[in-house]
Amino acid sequence: MSDPIFTGTMAQMTWEEIEKAGQEGQIVLWPVSVLEEHGPHMSIAVDIYIACLVAHLVQEQLREKKIKSVIAPPNYWGINNVTAAFPGSFTLRKETFKALLLDTLDALKRWGFEQVFILDMHGDVNHRSTLLQGISEARIACGTRAMAILPSRYARYAGLTGKEDYLMLIEDGANPIPFQAFTNTQDMHAGALETSFMQRFYPEEVNLERAKTLKPTQFEPEDWKGWASGWSDARKVIPYGYNGDPASINPALAEKFMVAEAASISKVIASSLCRENPKE
């Protein structure tokens, strides 16, 4: 049986323990993702499992740097535009998602947690743009110093500079293991990387035999428009709910990739805290 996603988070702490952590000025790591279809071979919880694992790996590496942190209960409600036509892809309205972010960050702020680092592992453009809007608005509304940590490639795609006060960027090449190490095929959703991750850490949620039967997919130029449009247009492009090569499974490489990803995130967080508290 998989470890519950609440393991090692605030959900298993008493209110007194949470209060003490807030008084000590500990930072918060908040895994944020979605429940979304991931092909015919995996459960819909892939993204939140990845976010939770990364949060725990980041926490371990921050502990080595003498930085104390707590992990907020993971949020798995967000926006699914691309896969919304598939059963299992829950999606919120933008207003609902932003309200959820504000209310959660406001609660953490009341408990003494001003610095919240949001680890989002869901690449849907609508989801991430709303996430950033919500964080920006929450910083004004409740005074939180929450920030999202995202790849530089996303910032470029979204027209962001990286100087936004609600955003921290992971530079290109920070993770020495590229996506291409898993497969030469496009690997955007439920492909080699995510299937390898789940097979390594949550094998009971992978239908390995089914994965081995799935043929690699490759977008043609005209397919990108359907993918970006989402809903039924995207389902026509990915009728089986995946883009990539699920059969190219490499669990050992997936573990190394996740550890390296967590290292790049913890380095960004540590650098940010050092700039804010140079004497510490």
C-alpha cells in the first residue's frame, strides 16, 4: 500500500507542534498539484505524488543546510485544461483556485508562517498562470511572502522576467539529467519520466504490462493547436491520455532525476533565505 500523502506533513502534527514551528520562524514547503488522468496505465494521482516526494527530498536537503521547514498538507485541487475531457481530471474555476490559495496562505500567515515556498508539479498553462495570480494577490491581501518555484523555461514561455516578487526560477541545466535521457520521443504527459517515477516509488499504481503495450506518440505540427485548446480538442490529439513513451521505463534514472531536481530547488530556497538574512 502506498504511503499516504499526508505522511510527514503538518497533517500529522498537533496544533502545539504547528504553533511552535511558526514561532520558530520555520519555512513552509507546500506541494501543489492536481488529480488528473495519466493514461490507461496509471492512477490520476501521479502529479501530487511527485510534488509530495519532491517536497520531502527538498526538506531533507534543507535540513543538511540547517534550515528548518514543515510541509503543508498537499493541495491536489487545481486547473486541468488540456486533459479536462477525460474522466478523473478534476478542474476548478479560476476564482475557486485563487480563493483556495488565499485562504490557505492566510491561515499559514496567522500561525506565524510568512515564508511559503510552493512546489507546483503541474504544467498546465491555465493552472500555473492562475497559481501565480493567486499568490500575487495573496501577498497583498494577507501579507504572506509566498513564492512559487518554477523552471526558467516556463517563465520564458509565459512572458515572465523572473524578477517578480512571487516567483523564483530554476535555471536551465540545474538538473544535470535532461528529459531526453529517458526517451528520444516527446515526453509531455504520462510518458517515460512519469511512468518511471511511479514504477520506482508507487509500483502498485502502475499497470506495467499495459504500459509496455503503449506505442510512443509524436505530435505533428497541427496537433499542438489541439493540445493547447484542451478539452475535447486535446483528447482528439491524445486519445489514450498520454504523450510520450510509457514503455521506456527507467526507475533508477527517475530516482536520480528527482533527487537532482530537489537539490536545485533547495539551492534556490537557501540562496533566497541567505539574501533575506545575510547575517544568519
